[in-house]
Amino acid sequence: MKQTPKLEKSLVIKPKKEKSRLKQMFNGYDTNKPYPFEVVDKGNSVTEKHLSFPCRQK
């Protein structure tokens, strides 16, 4: 009777991947809701757009 070699069990530990700030901000956020911010154009010579928190409900 042939014996099959026993497989060694090993434990692989991977470092936890750090989430980006944007992903952290939307962690657990219901995607069916509108985003909690609005894009605001500051009207500079080089158009700068900023996120404004919180978004006013219309």
C-alpha cells in the first residue's frame, strides 16, 4: 500500500491593508443615499473644486 506524503499545514499572515481616507469616510455608507457632500467651485483663476461637508438637503 502506497503512502501519500502528508502535507504540512502552514499559517500565512498578511499585513492588514490600510484603507484610503476616502474609503474610510464611506465605510458602511448606504450607496442608495445621496453623497454627504457637494462639490463647490471657488471661482479662482485656476478653478479649484472643494468638497463641502455636510451637503444641504434640497
